[in-house]
Amino acid sequence: MNSPVPAVLFVCVHNAGRSQMAAGWLRHLAGDAIEVRSAGSEPVEEVNPVAIVAMHEVGIDIATERPTILDWNAARSSDVIITMGCGDACPVFPGKRYEDWTLTDPAGQPLPVVREVRDQIRDRVVQLVADLTGDHPVRGH
């Protein structure tokens, strides 16, 4: 590992919805136990406003986050890379743990759909935290 705690990188195309929600959940549930990163292969200007609202409803603020371009060094130094619909643009480095989370893209979706995606991401992040730390977070919604 390149850091004292495991580093997780969430990657999607625009880094505006799924990856930002996943990063928000991981920060909320794992605290300092896991280093959280997110990026996009083609980031947009801002985080999806409906994703911000959906996360705010569960007490997680992602409004100040900014979509960032996928940095190959960040990917290389991550222990776990979780992709969410970025296809061939996602990095592949030998020896990394990869997961591909198939989730609805919240872009252009109404709040009820984004809430469902938020909750699906939470369930996956809870399992990820348990896998990486041996801890089953009980916080939250």
C-alpha cells in the first residue's frame, strides 16, 4: 500500500453523480480509516444538483466537491478502484482490487430515482468498509 490506510478511488465518466455520492458515503461511514478519492474520465463543471439534494437529505454535504479529471498517479497509488460506467476510459493497473458497480446514471434523473441510486451506493459502501476495515458501520440512514 502507498498510504497508511487503504485508498479507494471511485471513477465514473463525469465525476458528478455516482462517484461523488460514493465518495461522500465513504467519507461519512469510514472517517479517517480509508482515504477517499473520486475522479472522472470526462469531468463536467459541477456536481449534479439533484445528487447534492439527495445526499443532503441523509446529512452528507457534497455541494463543495468539484469534478476532477482522472489522474493516473492517483489511480496507480489507490488500493481499490471502483468504476461506475466509465468503460474503456477506466484505468487498469495490475495488482489492484477492482469492482465495477452497475448503477443508474443520475444525470437527468428525477429526485426519486437519484434517491434509489444513493441508497444502492450506501449499501455497497457499507460492504466495502466492512471488507477493508473489518468494521460494519451502523451510522446513518
